[in-house]
Amino acid sequence: MSVSAGELAQMRADQADYRPDTAVIQSRTVTVTDMGGQSETWTSAATVQCRLAPLVLNMGEVINAAQITSPTAWVMTIVYDQAIDATERVVIGGDTYQVERVEDDHSHRTARRVYLRRLD
């Protein structure tokens, strides 16, 4: 199905109504210390409106750090043209998430989906 430029613009505008959360996208900088080691710092690259939702993986229960857990990932939906990649992380509501994968390959590109893993 083909959509006009106006219809696509409206579909993208409609997506904005479904992004109630705010995310800070952070980029990593690695520097070499005086002792030859590495120091990692994270700086804010962008602040964006988003929608964060759990993505339950149907893997059953697993043992993680001597605790039985159900693995969950998260999916963040952002504006279709926001720059983000797997080298970055995201802070939403005080929780930090590592970007695992970015999905761009879908019809009409009205939004970008970013798959996340929450860092402890």
C-alpha cells in the first residue's frame, strides 16, 4: 500500500501522542589513563520523548546471580529519525539501559524501535 507524503507526515505526528516518557541518550567516551588503563565516561547526546515497554522473552525461568528470574528485555519507541546505536545507553526514569539493537526496517518508518537491556 502506498501512502502520500501528507499521510506519512500525519502518521508520524500521531506517533507523538504515544510517547509519554523522556529518555536521555548517552554516548560513551573512553580515554587512556596515566597508568595506561582506560577510563569510561558517559555524556548526554540527546533528550527525547519515548515510550518504554517490557518485552517478555518466552524463555521460561533462568538462574541469574543465584536467583530464579524471568528474562525480560525492553523496547523503547522514539521518533523515526532519532540517531541512536548499540554503542550508546539510555536513562529513563532513573534506570539505565544498554542499547542492544535498533530496528529501522519496517513499513513507512513512522517510529524507531530500540531494544534495551536494563543495567543493574
